[in-house]
Amino acid sequence: MPTLSTLRTLTLALAITINRAQATVVVPYVSYIGPSPIGIPNEFVRNPVNESEGMYQGRIGVHLAIGTPPQHVWVPPHFYSSETYVKSVSLCDNYTIANPGGQIEYCESEYSGLFAANESSTFERSSERSFGVDAVSVFDAVPDLQNDEFRFGVQTTKDPNYVGENWGTLGLGPNSTFLNTFFPGKEQVGIYYTGGNSTHGKPAHSIPPRPLVIYELEFDGYNQSHYTGEKFTQPIGPPSTLSNSSNPFTLNVTNISIGQDGILGGAGSFIATVDLSGRTSTIFPSSVYDLFIAATGAEITNGMPSYNFSSLPTNPAEFFNLTLTFSDGFRDFSVSLPQDILITHFPGLPENPDFAMANILNADDPMVMRSWPVRGPVIALNQLMFTSYIGIDHSAGEWWLAKAVHPWDEPAPASTNNTPPEPKENTAAGGIGDNLKKAMVTASALAAAVILLC
Ligand SMILES: *[C@@H]1O[C@H](CO)[C@@H](O)[C@H](O)[C@H]1NC(C)=O
Ligand SMILES: *[C@@H]1O[C@H](CO)[C@@H](O)[C@H](O)[C@H]1NC(C)=O
Ligand SMILES: *[C@@H]1O[C@H](CO)[C@@H](O)[C@H](O)[C@H]1NC(C)=O
Ligand SMILES: *[C@@H]1O[C@H](CO)[C@@H](O)[C@H](O)[C@H]1NC(C)=O
Ligand SMILES: *[C@@H]1O[C@H](CO)[C@@H](O)[C@H](O)[C@H]1NC(C)=O
Ligand SMILES: *[C@@H]1O[C@H](CO)[C@@H](O)[C@H](O)[C@H]1NC(C)=O
Ligand SMILES: *[C@@H]1O[C@H](CO)[C@@H](O)[C@H](O)[C@H]1NC(C)=O
Ligand SMILES: *[C@@H]1O[C@H](CO)[C@@H](O)[C@H](O)[C@H]1NC(C)=O
Ligand SMILES: *[C@@H]1O[C@H](CO)[C@@H](O)[C@H](O)[C@H]1NC(C)=O
Ligand SMILES: *[C@@H]1O[C@H](CO)[C@@H](O)[C@H](O)[C@H]1NC(C)=O
Ligand SMILES: *[C@@H]1O[C@H](CO)[C@@H](O)[C@H](O)[C@H]1NC(C)=O
């Protein structure tokens, strides 16, 4: 039955269609990584933390304001799920009983925000179990995106098996409810790595940045000034046999090197699942992982390669830059992660101020096998995004990589000043950014951050 809100939706869709030639629609993918001072502001939080004690809640994903009055949740995009899910507030009902001494704030933070359907006057439960419709606005989207009858699921169970699966989902897969609602007939999404700054000034840049705009999702057309050169196009799917999450994005990895040394070893080539949801751990086959450890002289701490920061190469010609090469059978495409992004220093750790770590895991580590929904090698979004623009086109059944164009990529002017280009303040590329590093004071905070960012 057509309602006023349906009409408004149609009007919105029409307005967007008319403007299509000039506009892409930009949705920030943000991270408040917390603890202080870059956690989420209390106005977005159900259970505010006492900020004067230096703790804030963290969030990651696309910021949605759902219901009346609006409740704030963050949902990382999934490109193989078509539904959007938010986590139900009931998940924290028994938290303080099950975790004596635990605080409800930590429970809320763990889920990247919670939704209480019973507290929204506009929520309408749908006949389908766990689903409902409500008003939604996409926070900080440019131009504004809002709809009064957005359909989404409310999850009341968690999957305790998987790292990161406590978060909701912004379903951007084929037949996506989100895309059908806001961009009917369009099934294209661009992903642009911003280096921590919004390209549209929303949210405003601040120091320290609250939040960090890690990526921007571009709808209704790719922004052609954000990439250059030939596209490296791959079919979407079928899901990798290694996947347990229907993830249909894979790449054939035909070379990996540290600096000048190949570390693919006897493997020759392998198929890796590409995780576009924002997790930042790359997972190598064990033979490659072992060569990575050897090539970088790492020790293993909690299943991750660790370093004495003071012992890392300081001469750029000897840096442990990680380069991955993919092949489509006809041509190659390479992405590189510089050492200073690959290996994160945690200077605040009192017991070891020299501690540094690479966010690389071993696919055959039993803990990794238990903790990740994908079996086998995984290339994390950040590894690709640091230098690439990603286009996903469900209607064509294709996705592609192209060399990203960033403000800091501009060739340095041939002047006397040879300051290196900016974005070293970024968070996403290496997993853990400078601001967090500065905030890190305890090993437990480190463990939490690794979980949060994986
Ligand atoms: C594309 O990106 C550039 C640089 O970020 C921006 O100035 C421009 O407005 C964007 N174009 C569209 C159509 O959104
Ligand atoms: C917040 O923490 C500070 C310092 O521990 C304390 O003085 C203050 O009373 C607390 N405020 C609230 C509202 O609990
Ligand atoms: C809504 O449901 C949640 C979860 O069961 C509960 O904690 C909360 O008190 C309820 N809110 C109201 C206003 O009844
Ligand atoms: C919370 O505990 C009550 C009583 O034991 C139980 O009925 C309910 O299912 C629990 N809720 C959750 C979300 O675990
Ligand atoms: C998308 O929806 C159409 C129509 O409902 C259906 O025919 C098609 O199989 C769906 N595609 C996918 C990938 O689910
Ligand atoms: C996939 O996940 C399900 C549910 O968590 C589990 O039962 C199943 O064994 C997993 N399959 C594989 C191939 O890992
Ligand atoms: C590593 O990358 C940096 C740029 O971040 C470059 O200056 C350096 O030459 C590279 N070194 C190697 C060994 O590839
Ligand atoms: C892989 O890359 C390294 C470093 O560029 C190079 O030395 C090696 O020959 C390459 N291996 C293959 C199989 O292309
Ligand atoms: C790290 O290396 C530096 C310089 O070689 C050394 O002084 C320091 O003790 C080392 N730290 C640890 C924790 O081994
Ligand atoms: C991956 O690429 C290599 C080198 O081009 C090729 O030999 C291999 O068959 C490819 N693997 C798959 C599964 O396509
Ligand atoms: C982000 O924007 C601010 C303010 O415009 C600027 O000072 C800063 O250099 C930018 N950082 C990056 C990494 O582009």
C-alpha cells in the first residue's frame, strides 16, 4: 500500500536519477577505534562511558541512524550478503550477570552499536521472523540519504565463533535491500581509501580525528577522478571452495615479495579470498607465512609476527615492503604495502617499548582456522586499498581493481623540499594507526585493538 513515506522514497530516487550525470553519492566508512581520545562521542552511545576516566567506546562501519528517536549503529559492508542486519539490544541483557564486574558499555562497544526495536515509535515488525522496517538515515552521506521504510534484520543471536562477526552487516551483495531502496536498478559500488580524511568535509576533519574516515563507498557511479589506468577485472564468484561465508571475491596470487625477495616459495600460485568487509588481517598459506617470518626476521607473539622496532631496517632500499601480484591469466596487477604501514610500532607498552607487529596470520594456525569464517588465504581490504580503487558491479557480475589516485600521490614538486607525501596518520592500511599507537598503554588494550581491527 503506497504511503507518504513510499512517495518520499520515490521522490528521493527520482532526484538522484536526475542528478546522476554529475553526482556520485558518498557514504563514509568510519572507525572510532578508542580508547581515548578517538572513541565514539557519547551522543551516539546508549550507555555512555565516563570519559574523564579516559575510556571511550569504539565503532567501525557505516553509521546508520535508525528509528524514532534515532538510534546509532555501525554496520560494516558485506558484498555477498543482500540483507542489512543490526544487533539487538537484548544481546546485552544478561551481560553484567554473565560477566561479573563487567560494564554494559563494553558489551555495547563489542557489537558496534545496538538497536532496541521496542524503543522506536516507527518500527514495524515484518511478517518475516527477525525483520522489520523503520526510518533510516545514513549519517554523513553526501548528499543526504534517508528512507522511512527501510527493511532490515534485527539479530538476537551472536556467532561466537568468528572474529568480527559480532558486528551487524550492511548488505551490498546482489539484490541488496540497501541498493534497491536507495539506488533502484543500480548495483555498482566503488570503494575509495581516504587516508583518514573525508573527501567531502563530512564529518569535519579534526585532530585527533573523531572519527577516522577510512574508506568512502561511492554509489550511483564511480568517481572517475579517484582511479587511473587499466582496470584489473575479475568475475564475482563462484564462492571460493575455501570460503565458509559465501564470499565470491577471489584473486589468484602469483607472486609475493618482501623488498626484492620472492616469498611465494614452492607454492607457485594460490587462490586467496578477498575480504572486502574491512577486517585488516591478511592470512597467508603456512609455507608463505614461514618465508615471511624468515624474510623479516620476525618472532611469533600470539600467533602474529612481532619485531624489535629498533632492529627494523631504516634504509628505504632495505625496507620490508610487501608486494602482492595477482594474475588473471593474461596480465598482472600488483599492490604494495610499505614497511611503515605493514609493521606497526606500539611505543606505549611499558614492558616493551620496542614492540612492533605485522598484521599477518598463518592460514594453518588452528586458532586462525577457528576464528575466521573463511578457510585458507585471505587478502584483507586494507592491503588492496592502500593503493587501489575497487569497483564492484553486481549487474555485470564483475569487480575490478585500478590504481587509486590520492592527494598524497601527486608527484612531489621538483623543489628543494623533498618532504615525503602525507598520509602516514592513516589507520586502515596497516591496521593500527598513530593515534591509537599513542593511546596504547597496556597489553590488554593491544589485545582488544587487535580483535577490534582484525
Ligand atoms: C570526485 O572526487 C573529487 C576528489 O575527491 C571531488 O572533488 C569530486 O567532487 C568528486 N566528484 C563527484 C562527482 O563526486
Ligand atoms: C567519572 O570519573 C571521575 C574520575 O574517576 C569521577 O570523579 C567522576 O565522579 C565520574 N563521573 C561519573 C558520572 O561517574
Ligand atoms: C526494550 O528491550 C530491551 C531489551 O530486552 C530492554 O532492555 C529495554 O528496557 C526495553 N525498553 C523499554 C523502553 O521497554
Ligand atoms: C537472559 O537471561 C534470562 C534468564 O536466565 C533468559 O531467559 C534470557 O534468554 C537471557 N537472554 C539472553 C539474550 O541471553
Ligand atoms: C535477484 O532477484 C531476482 C528477482 O527476485 C531473482 O530472479 C534473482 O535470482 C536474484 N539474484 C540473486 C543473485 O539472488
Ligand atoms: C562452516 O560454518 C558452519 C557453521 O559455523 C560449520 O558448521 C561448518 O563446519 C563450517 N564449514 C567449513 C567447511 O568450515
Ligand atoms: C619501500 O617503499 C618505500 C616507499 O614507502 C620506498 O621508498 C623504498 O624504496 C621501498 N623499498 C624497497 C626495498 O622496496
Ligand atoms: C617475485 O618477485 C620477486 C621480487 O620482485 C622477484 O625477484 C621474483 O623473481 C618474482 N618471482 C616470480 C615467480 O615472478
Ligand atoms: C631492541 O633493540 C635495541 C637495539 O638493538 C635494544 O637496545 C633493545 O634492548 C631491544 N629491545 C628488546 C625488548 O629486545
Ligand atoms: C593462477 O595463475 C597461474 C599463473 O598464471 C596459473 O598457472 C594458475 O593456473 C592460476 N590458477 C587458477 C586457479 O586459475
Ligand atoms: C586531512 O585534512 C586536513 C585539513 O584539511 C589536512 O591538514 C591534513 O593534511 C589532511 N591529511 C591527509 C592525510 O590528507
